[in-house]
Amino acid sequence: MRGGLTRQLLSCLARPRGQVRPLYSFSESTRAPATVPFTKELFGVKRGPYAEVTSDDIQQLAALVDGRVETDKDDLLMHNTDWLRSLRGCSPCVVFPKTTAEVSAVLKYCSDRRLAVCPQGASTSLVGGSVPVFDEIIVSTAKMNEVIEVDTDGGTLTCGAGCSLDHLEHAAKNQHLFFPVDYTIREAQLGGIVAAGLWPDRARPATVLPDGTVLDSMSTMRKDNTGFDLKQIFVGSEGSLGIITKVAMACPSLPKHINVAMVYTDSFHKVLGIMRMTKAHLGELTSACEFMDNEAVMSVKKKYLSAWGVPSKPFYVLIETAGQCDMHDEEKLKTLFNALKDKELILDGQIGPLNYDDPTFVERLWNINTRILAALSRGGNVYHYDVSLPHDKQYKLVEKLRKELSGEILKVASFGHLLDSNLHLALQSHNFDPETSDELDRTITDYVTRAGGAVSAELGCGFRNRNLGAHCKDPVEVKLMRQMKQLLDPHGIMNPYKVFPDGA
Amino acid sequence: MRGGLTRQLLSCLARPRGQVRPLYSFSESTRAPATVPFTKELFGVKRGPYAEVTSDDIQQLAALVDGRVETDKDDLLMHNTDWLRSLRGCSPCVVFPKTTAEVSAVLKYCSDRRLAVCPQGASTSLVGGSVPVFDEIIVSTAKMNEVIEVDTDGGTLTCGAGCSLDHLEHAAKNQHLFFPVDYTIREAQLGGIVAAGLWPDRARPATVLPDGTVLDSMSTMRKDNTGFDLKQIFVGSEGSLGIITKVAMACPSLPKHINVAMVYTDSFHKVLGIMRMTKAHLGELTSACEFMDNEAVMSVKKKYLSAWGVPSKPFYVLIETAGQCDMHDEEKLKTLFNALKDKELILDGQIGPLNYDDPTFVERLWNINTRILAALSRGGNVYHYDVSLPHDKQYKLVEKLRKELSGEILKVASFGHLLDSNLHLALQSHNFDPETSDELDRTITDYVTRAGGAVSAELGCGFRNRNLGAHCKDPVEVKLMRQMKQLLDPHGIMNPYKVFPDGA
């Protein structure tokens, strides 16, 4: 969920902390945790050859973490149920280590006992990567939430894996740094985000391997060219190779000003033209270039006040700049706006600096973008896909789906991060239907694979995409992934039933 | 060798192709290849348990690559000798595959026969990473020099591993893209650069494993979150795990204007102050912020005309911007310049836009920076170190060396890429002395390790740094590197005697 660097750039604007943000959450429309069916039953998963957790195990684990173990039924229900309230495991306990050494002791114990482990941050995974399927021991990073060091000159923020995005953004901003991670769910914790591979380039994690070995690749030095780049294997491994306990993040300087324009146009072809001119005019200043189609924006307009004043148009492009000189940035954005009009690429639009006396202008425009999925989910069930595709093939997929899909689907809405070739698809129906879901999986995976794209651009594989990911991957790569897994986690205790296809 | 994004940004300026660039080459001051001692003898290296290359092997290999095999004595001498003319192997042949399939066939043959292999690009490694030590078969990427695809909208350049930097820069520029790799030796080939790990974040390579398996991670999609990030293991593996045959590079838009300022100051403390204000004023516009000390600049002034007009000052900072609007960029640079004067951080300086009627102004200032090592090497032997260090510990190392070193060392010059915490040290002496070299290795490695830095920031381990790298690495990491090596290259045929410490 981002656009280029985007969303959290908003934090540069004065805004009271604690103000309610537009959460990307389906919770309003979905069921109570206790009614969520068990994943193992819904998907017919077979339990792996792990030991059963005994009450003695729980006592032993508690002793390793100074008693910080949760076994209360209601609390366990929350930890066992995923963010979207659609998957549910049956772990008997959550362990809360506070230090890397405690994580090491816990994993060593689980490894020796052959107990399966499910690492968990704020459990905001949208693909079921952070909830157990059976009785895996949940190891939470939540108590490792310290900002350890901020190096303003070097541009590095070193912090515990359990720090939330809000916390990190605040810590960075205090030192004039820009925390380069964006995700609309602000509770998300850094360890989980790095493990999910969302922003791979800037993170140097310290990781505990399944046998308790600590691998500290957490140099605060940006450049270290002395051997293989091992840390990178853990960035994006989704907890299946170890647990990230600390991260050193490279952070750029905080931009001083954010400006936003929303422009309207009548074809996706012109959307791409707008993107090209944006790059040419704004260059290094561009922090986001997001498109949304009519179905996406009108859904928000229907459900939230935040889209007031936005007319119904075929396509919308949200352009954001993040720079050091407001006057220059405004001028560049205005020049771009006029150039787009001259070239007849846009019908009209709203531009931040022109009525910038309204401090919530930027926020309001972004609200439209970030509320699309939530708005659609208020009107029923949403099948959500997040794919990478070459630009010229993106909207053809949307049109194909609208044309070919059965009557089950009420609406196909799309939006995307143009600078990253990343397309989000939201297909609305009255209810979830397994057959429709399978049909969509097949159609979209085939299309994306043929077009040279990726079936998961941002969200990872987790439980939901475990088969899709492998489907469009070179078998050589899947084999090598298995070998790495075997090397680092020989007993297969780390986050089983995820990432790898069924039967792997 | 870069500063932030730096050097090749110069290509944005109109400049005739083919103009001689300031090469970072020691060749003027060093010996003829035929007089370079054999590495195995100079360093007492023991040959690994590989098969001896027979004339039948050479015939078989030739058959696999359509006869493209070099066995001429003079040509072999060039391929066996390193860029700095200080290391020399005795390979009996160079193989020139043209395709990934040919590389696969060659490696499979060598693997089956247990023949050791030395991958080679333009052989511009400054740590002996690309020349054999014994009779390794040299597999050259030079003939895989096609630009395969340029996707301007997606910002991706896909090309063969043998493309040179000049070639790539030109191909990118033609499509309004900015090739994000910089290295002063322009012959350097992309495969070698990616293998050496110089710019890890933007490259997606296709790699041939030692047994001939092709691993194609070369998606042109920036975001692919479907499994482990395997490609990253090869980025920086220096040919010890496989051969990179193609690379998809993510390229930003081409900046339209480059401006440069050179400012003078009297302490390293103020150098850091200048860096802070540069970040605050120029932010996203900053493409380089380089410091040089008096010893470094005066060496260039003595040897090259290019430093005319530059006075003798204790410290110099070169600041470069790369943006879309010349007027804005100039204004920001002038404002910064005046703010630096107001705060008494600088003594004086030269600023690009103020006399920008001279089209070679930018080039001239950069020439000073890029000629430091070459200038020093004209006056004798140079011991060169390239380390990462926290800013506040950088110049203390320079001062320590000046104070403590024996009379052997004539001059300690330093310069660095401030935005990357990267310090280059050049220690000049009349002649190379093994004992002084060892003493320097120890002193610098100890200091850097204690300060939490990295002993090789840019250049890799290769042959020269194979022991230094391991010295300051966590043994857990070295062990894991060995396990990866064992997994991917069980017979150890790929680039032996490099990367790993002696006896590994």
C-alpha cells in the first residue's frame, strides 16, 4: 500500500497526533473473531509432524521470557484470527520476548522440542502470513518496541522489531529524518513489514535463526561490501527462516513541503501520458503518482464524506511532490498542470497549492485513495488482488475481467501505484464464493504470468497466496527456496503452511 | 567510486562522446604485465583440488561456444593480469560465450570435469576479484554485450552482462532514463559491477549456477513479493556462486540539469556541518556531497591542469544537484551558499551557476575528485583503503594514521562520499613494502571494526581483501556464507581463492 515513497510523507504536515486515520480495515463489514471458521477445516490443511504443545512447554517458555506468556482464551482468539477475519488458527499460547537473547532461547527450545512457531507482529498481514494454522506457538515481537538509536548524520534509525509505524515515523521526524516505509495500517510493526518484504532496499535486520543462532547483519553503514548479502534472504521470507528482532533503517532527510494535485482524464492511455509528463516535469520531486478509476473513486464518494467535491470522471491521477522549497514545488506543479491541459491529457483537476489555505487538502485527496478497499468492503465481499504488470497491460486486465466474469461480480474497481507498475484490483460481490475465488485466481494468475508480471507485488505469499506465488515462479527458484529453507530451518518449524505451495 | 548517485549524472550535459575521461587507472605508474609476479608465488597460495586443464578440455570448451576461445600468449597475459598490475594468474584459456545457454553449457562442462572457473568482465576489479590465481578457466562476459530491452515507462533497462558503463549510460539516456550506476573506470561491465555488489538495490540479474542451472530472477517488475529474494545472494557474490549473464536495472528519469558548487572550509567538523545544511537545503535534489582534504586536492593540482584556480585550503566539499529546473536548482544552491557563509561554515567557494557560461565547469570540479588516486600514484606507490565509518570517526582515523605511522609513508590523503559514510584513504610511499602493508591492514581493520564500520565499502573482497572481510565479520555470518557456497557450488569451482578467508 504505497505510491513511490508516498503516504507517510503526510506526516510532514502539521497534524495533531492521534487523529483518526483512514484505516485500511475490513472490520466494519466482517464477522466477530469467534465466528471465523478454522483455517485447517476451511482449506483442509494437513498438520505437519510437529510435537503437541504441553502445559509443561508453556511453563518452560514462560520461564524463558520472565513470565510474559498469554494463554487467556479471549486474547488468544484475537491472536489466532487474521486482520481480515477470514482465517483462524488454534495456538494455545503467545510468547512475548523482550530481547534478541530471549527470542534466541525461545526458538532454541521450540527447535529442540520440534514445536512449530508462528512469528507475529501486529498481525496486519492481508494474506494470512501472521496467524497460525494449527497450534503453532505464537512468538510476538510486540514487546521489542524500543527506538534504539537515531543517527541523523548517517541517516539511520535503529529500532526493535515491534515498533509501530506511527512510533517510527515520529522518532524519525524528531531528528529531521523521513521514515521511508508506508503502509495504511499504522499499527503494523517494522519486523513484520521487513519480514513481509514490503520495502527491501533500506532495511538491515538482526535475525534469530530457528536453532537460536543470532545473525546480526544490522550494520548502520549503508555500504558494506565484505561478503554475501545474507540479510536479504530474511527480508521477505515472511517468518519462514527466522525471526527479525531489530532493524537498522536507512532514512533520507525529511522533506519540508508536500503538495498534491488530483487530475481527471478520460482514458487509461492518457493516464500513462500524465505519468510520463509528471516524471519529466517533477523528476526527483515526485513522491507519488497514483491512478484510480471511476468505480474506485465513486465507491468512496458513496461511503465517505472525504470525497466531496470530486466529480465523476473516468480516471483520476493523484500526483504528490515532496521537496524543500514550497514556492519552487508549487511552481513546478502548476507548470505541469498547464502543460497537461495544453496537451489535452486532462479534463480538469484540483491542485494543492492553488487553495492551500485548507490544511486538510492533501489529507482529503489521499483519503480517497486509501479508503477504496474499505468503501467497497462496506458494500459486500471484496476479492482483492495486488499485482505487478507492465503499464500497457494493466487496464486491459481490468477490462477483460469486466467483460468475462460471471454475474457473481457486482463491480470491478482498480487503482494503482504507477511509478511501481503496481495494480490493485478490488472485485465486489454480495458474498464470498469459493468457486468464484478459484476462477479469479486462475484468470488473474494466468494473465499476470503471461504478461511477465508478479501475482503479489506488495503483500507477500503468506497462507492465501502460497500456491499462487509458486505457480508463476520458475521451478528452479522454488527448488532453490526449498534448499535455503532446508539449510536454515532443517526441522521446518518456522511459520509452516505458508509461503511454500501445498505439499512442499 | 561514487558519491550518492553522482558521477555519471555528468552525462546529462552535452559533451562529445569519445572525449577522454579521467580514468582511475594506475597504469601510467606501474609495470608491464609480463613483469608482474605470479599471485600464487607472491602470496604463497596453495592450489585447490581441481582437475588440470588439458588441450582436450580447451577443444571441448571451444566447441560449446562456436570456437570463441582465446589461447594466444599475449592476450592471455592481459586476461591473467589485474587492473592495478599487481596480481597475475596463469590461466591457459579464455572462453567467450555469447548467450546464457552457452554459459550454462560451459559451467556444466567445468563442473563435471572439476575444472576451476574465473568469471571476468572488463577485469576492472581493484581487489583482484576478476583474475585467476592458478589455471582457472576464464569465462568472459564481454561478448554478451547487447542492450536487450528499454522500458521507458517502467524505468527498466535490460541488458547483457558484458555491456560497458558508457554503452549503458548512452542507451538509457536515449530513452530519457538515468543509468544509476557510477564507476570511474568506464570500461567496467555491468555483470561484473553487479557481481561486485556495488549498487545492490536496483539490479535483478539472471544467473547461471555452477552446475549449469539457469536462475532467471530478471523480472522487469520492480515489485515482486512472491518468495525469498534469491537474486540478492548473487549480487555481491563476486563470481563465487555463479555467473551473471543478464541484468534488468531499475532506472529513474533523467535529470535535466546538473549544478555544482565547491566550497572550502578549515575543519572536518565544519565539513559535517556543510553536509547537514546541504541535506536540509537541497534534500531530494542532492546528487553528491563529497569531501576532499588538502593533501588530496594538492596532489591533483601538482599533477593535472584540471585543478587550476583551486586555492590551497584545509578541506573541500563538492556539492552537486541534479534536477528538472535549472533556475530553481541554481537558486537553491545560491541560498545554500549564502547560508553556509552566514553560519561561518565556509571560507569561500566556487558555485556552478555563477559562472555557468563555461560548459566544462562541472567536469573540471569533478576531475579534481576523480583524479586523486591517479595523481598520488604518479608520485610513487599508493596503499588504498575504502571503508565505511560513522561520520564522527572518519577524520580521526586519518589523523591517527598521520601521527602513528612509520617514516615509510610520505603522505596520507583522504576523500569520501559523505552521503554514504564512505571514506577513501590513500597512503603514498616510494615503494610497496609488504610489512608496511600488513601494518596498515591491521591498524585500519582494527579501527574500523571497533567503530562499527566496514573494511570494504565499495570494492568487495576479491583476492586482496579475502582475509580482511572475514576478520571484521560475525563468525556466524562467515559460517552461513560457507553453507550457501556449499549449497550452490558443492565442488567449489567458482572463483576460488577469493571472498573467503585463507583456508576456508
